[in-house]
Amino acid sequence: MRTYHVGMDDPETFDPAGRFRAEVTASLLEDPLPGLQVLADRLGIPVDDVAHHALVRWMTAGSEALLAAPPEMLVALQGAVDAGDMDRVKGITDALLAGWNE
């Protein structure tokens, strides 16, 4: 697995057990560009615009998912509280609040 440490002192705080980082590494085995290129060609728009749109949709999907299911971070926070793991509670709340502080 690749090591990602850009802009974060302790990646384990934000991504306990490295699940997301492992998914990122696994996704490198796939090339999304051919599918994006076909879509762009059929629509007559630049492939960069299609890729940008896909990323925007992915980044905003979390807010849509909140309406259908409990947020993953909230479930993780509840699990940490139930386990009495205050270090993990602090890490999760720090990660949740990081976006508010920027």
C-alpha cells in the first residue's frame, strides 16, 4: 500500500486502520479515463469537464447520503463513544471540525 502523509501529522487519526487509503490504492488498478472519454465524446464536451463533474458529484454525494442513511463518521463516533475510546472520539471530532476551521 502507498503511504499518504500530505498535510496531515497523523493519517490514522482521520483514517483509522487505513481503510480509505487502501481503497484509494486499490482504485489505482482501474483507469477511469476511457469511460469518461466515451461519455465526453458522445456529449461533445471536453473530458476534463466530465472528470471535474464526476469529482464534484462524488464530493457532494455525502450531503445527499445524509438524507438516506446515518453518516459514516457519526456511526464511527458513536462506536468510539460506546467503546470508551476517548482518543478516537477526539480524532473523529477533530476530523469533522477540520472543515469548519478552514
